[in-house]
Amino acid sequence: MDTSTDTFYDDLADHYHLIFKDWSQSIERQAATLGPLLERYTNQVAPLVLDCACGIGTQTLGLSMRGHSLVASDQSRASVARAAREASLRGLKIQFHVADMRDLSPIPEENFDVVLAADNALPHLLFREDRDQALREIAGKLRPDGIVVATIRDYDHLIQTRPSIQAPSMYGPRGQRRIVHQVWDWDGEEYDVHLYLSFERSAQWTVKHYVSRYRALLRNDLSTSLHDAGFTTIQWLEPAETKFYQPVLIARK
């Protein structure tokens, strides 16, 4: 079974938007939440942002529409191609690059106000050395006093409960319904996420299955890596405060 991050997101790129009830609304809602945070912590109305795990553009597109200056990258070539198409459809000027966050050298731009890694991207790095390398690369792209912003599942809680399923969500009218759910198979401090998209068409159902592996990245472990990469102030903002669906990490260089 191939659990590589590249394969997961390359295969999912054309269908990723279907995870959401309404992807366009999610783009706007996330920008309305993350945008003010980036502006407040950079003291910039239109900060220069590198989204180093842009996927198909869920955060990139919304922040650009808000007026932020965006450069975006991802290691999934298919996801970057999809994000670039979506940006073009919306008339947005965004520079896109294919780059693994462990090696951001394909991105010529530097001195970013913010490097963003949203949607639980960092826990795809299963080994300490990969996480440390990625954070050094991120630090190298930031201006002095710049910030990294990451959104990450609350693994300090999840590692205690080790849930095996994420409750299904069903969208669409009868005859055109789709069901989205996840099954989690734990293996120590790592787990495989099995993502299922089920589609109803003409009273028939078809299922697409995608799988990838994550590490349950604890806050103390991430803080150690951040300090080693040269970050000083580290702050966690909880969903109750931000209204974002995951905890938000903000660390200043």
C-alpha cells in the first residue's frame, strides 16, 4: 500500500474540493479567519506570504482575494497545477512552484513576512530530521522577525484517545449525494488515514479511496524543533479563540 504524501495528493487533486460541503465558501471562511491573524502578527495590511503546503489552493486563493501578496508551493505537482488553474479562473496573480518544504530552493523569492503551512501539513513529516530540515528551510525564507503559521490537529489530545474513525459527512440532494469519511489505523505514534469519497449517481454508488501516513506531532516536540531552527516566541491559538477548525501555531523568527 502506497502511503506517500506525493501519491496521496496527486491522486486526490481533482477531487479534493469535494471534501468540503462548499469549497468556495470554505476558501472565503478560512481567509476571513486566517487573514486577520496574519495581518495582526505582522502588522501589515497586505503581508507577503509563502504558502509552502498550498495543495489545491484553499488558503492561498482566499488570502490572495483578501489582498495579501502570495507565493505558493507544494510537493504535489498535480495539486500545484490545480491551484494555478483555480487562481487563473479567479483572475489572481500568484507565483506557484513545485517544492518540498524540506527543500524550498526552487522558490527564488525571500524575505517573506509569513510562511504558512496549513491543513495539518507538518505531521506528514514522519521523522525528526525531516521536520527539523523543513523548519530550517522555512526560517531561511523569512525576513527578520517574520513568522511561521501552521495549523495542526490537537495531537496532545488525540494520542490519548487514538480515534479510529472520523464521523461521515453527507452532502448534496438525493440522487447526487456524496459521503466523506476517514478511517485511522494507528501504529505507535504514527497512523494511516484512509480517506473515502462515496458518490451517488443514478441510484448507484462508487467509492474512491486514498491513504496517507501522519505522525502524531506533539506540541513539545514541535517546539523543540522550532527553537532549534531559530524561532523564539511560540504561541498556540485554540479553535475557541480563532474559530478556525484546527489549533493555530504562530512562531516568530
